[in-house]
Amino acid sequence: MPLTREGIAYRIAQDLPDGSYVNLGVGIPSLVLQFLPEGRDVLVHSENGILGVGPKAAAGQEDPDLVNANGDYVTLLPGASLFDHALSFAIIRGGHLTHAILGALQVSRRGDLSNWKVPGQRVPGVGGAMDLAVGAQRVWVAMTHVTERGEPKIVEACTYPLTAPRCVKRIYTDLAVIRVEGEDLVLEEVAPGVSPQEVQACTGAPLRLTADLREMPVPAEVRGVPLRTP
Amino acid sequence: MDKCVPTCDEAVADIPNGATIMMGGFGPPGFPAQLVEALRRRRLRDLVIIQCGGGTEDYALGGLILDGAVRKLISSYPTHPGAWALRDRYLRGEIELEVLPQGTFVERIRAAGAGLGGFYTPTGVGTELAEGKEVRIINGRPYVFELPLSADFAFIKAHRADRWGNLTYRRTMRNFNPIMAMAAKVVIAEVDEIVAVGELSPEEIETPGIFVDRVVATERHPRLLRRT
């Protein structure tokens, strides 16, 4: 069974070691934090100058001077730090973030990423996407495996405008975990009840199978949140 | 030395048509909304605005664009839903738009303020935003050359100030403000509170007064904006 969006976020959270400094993009990546295993110190970076972003502020408790890069009123964790935009992007571009977890429109078999602009988008806007893609030590993509129309998002070559070439190291979807290795896509994990053949059938580039292939260790639910689709 | 100005209207009274103006802010924090509203009342034309966002609704920068005062916007992420004034004018061909990766946007401003002639960045290599720009291989990796970006005026927003123009910020108000304060000929700071010289501890002053020309105190958060 494919995973829910929360299921994808849960799976990624298990792979973030203690001591990670992570930037989380909008969409599925923004769900990761709530699934971190107890006791792991993971600091979330926000482009507008925060290390140590906490949960969203409760209604009525918003601080009008404190937002994250998504414009949400948030809180700060104990041990958080604040800084200006030049330092924030020195953190990104200078290779100091251990992980950037980003949404994607397309990822190619070489790890090229398209996630900032669809063809025909009439007003351009890029934000921090290109800086994160070139700067973080590990760029992981979190996305549904196919588009709403069922088209593969993992492709031979991106047809959407590029964010950065050869930057994605690992792809987490509702069907699989795939590692980018040179020009090869290595199928590491499949969702419970999904076969490698089914994953290949909705992937636009060849997947390499290895003897290490395993099932994604994602329970049906945690704390009442469904992680797999019924 | 006293850089305090009584009102936002007086602080922006000498800005001419065609001026290039930087505006700090990322979302509501650190966005000098009252200065921008005063600028709207000037009814200027042909302004070039440097701001990370694209303005919100019909207020502040959104209003300035709606009024037809802006010839060009240099920005990074002007596509949020509230930026309809920009979208409408851009689609009608009534405003120029230059979009930069956010790290390149701020570093170009920092380069101008720090007296540098530009810099090489890996951001944007191999993408349409690097088209036509010089690419140089450094230690085996390609980098794009980017020029400094300066302005005639900078509107910045800080938390506390003294009459010498020393500034402090709270929470995420910093964003572009300390950087833009270095990169314009005339720097105007909108602040929540002006205190006596000596009251701000030297360690907490993020923007030293040397960068600041005018300070004006305004009411805090007269209108919460989701985006600038």
C-alpha cells in the first residue's frame, strides 16, 4: 500500500541522525519534524534567519516579529539562534546544513532537480530553492511518486526548468526510497505490499535492483496519524 | 548628532522620481510598512524597488505597485498569493521584474555594502537564471559571476534605535535589514522605539549608526501582513 504524505515524512524522519541541521521545504518536508524519534536533537533552519525553529505558534500566541520562511508564525526551541539573511545563506551555500529536504516537480536519473517553476508559469519566483539545492551536504527529495495525472516525476531528463543539476542524493516517495548513484537510480526500499515491478512501471527511468532491497519500515499509523493509504 | 525625524512623511520627503529604493523585511517582521505608506503619499513615478517579496494586497509595496509608482522590481520570491498587484501589472507588461535566487539577492546587496566588485556563486549554474552570465571554474567547480547591487535609498525596520542611528532587532526582524543598511546612499530606519544614547548595550547593536541617516519611530504593527 502506498504511504500517505505523513508516511513519507515519517520515513524521512527516521533517517535524520542526532545533530542534524536541516532545512525543510514546503509541503511534505514540512511534516517531517513531528515524526522525529524521541531524544534526537535536530535543528531546523529557516531561510529568514533561524536555527532551531519550533512548532507553529498557538492561536493568539503569535509573536508578530517571528515567522518562518513559509510565512507561518512559529516558536523558537530552547537553544535557537537568530541571524540576518546573508549569514543564513552562508549557512546554506557554504555547505553547513547537513540536509535539505525539498519537494520536487521532477528528478532525473542523474539527480537533476526541477522544483521552482513549471513551464508556462507566468510570474517567476525562485526564493531559496537554488541555494539549497547546491549548498546542503545532502539534498533529499520528498514527493509523491507520480503527478496527479499519473505521470512519472522521476524521469530520464527533466523537462521543467532546472533548479540545479546533479544535486539530489535520495528520493522518498509514497512508493519507494531511491538512491541516486552517478547515473543510476538504486531502488533501496518499496512501500509495504508494493512490488519493485509496480514501482518501475510508474518511474520514467530504469531502477537498479540489489539484494539489499527491503520494505519501508513504516507502521500503519502513529499517534492516530495514518501513514499508509487504506 | 541627531538623526531622528518626527514623521515618516518627512523621512521620505526628498525622494525623487526614478529613485532606486531597497526595502527590508521578510513577511511582516522587519518590513518598514509605514515608510512605504508615506512613500505612496508622495505619488512618485518610475521607482525601482529592491525587495525579496512582491507586495501584499493593496497595502505598502502592494499599494505602491497598484498605484503605478514602480517601473521595476528586483526580487526573489514575488509569487505569493497576496502579490496580485504585481502579477496583474507584470502580465500586462506594465512593470519589469528581475528575479534572483535569494542567496544571490542578499549577497549582491552585501557586496555593494562591503565595497566589493561582485562575487562567484555556485547557485544558479546550469539554470535559466544564469543565462548570459560569466561562468568560471574554481577548484573544479563552476561558479556564476554576480555584480553588486546598491540603491539610492534603503528603507529598513528595526526594533530599538538611539538618535545616533544605532539599531537593534528582535526575533526575525533582521532578515535583509542589516545588509541593506550598508548598501544605499541614504538609509532610513523605521523603529518601534527610540531610546537615549548609551541605553542600547554595545553587544546588542546589530547595525551601527554609521550606516544609518534617519530614524523615525512608528506605532508597532499597525497592520499585520502575512507577506511583504
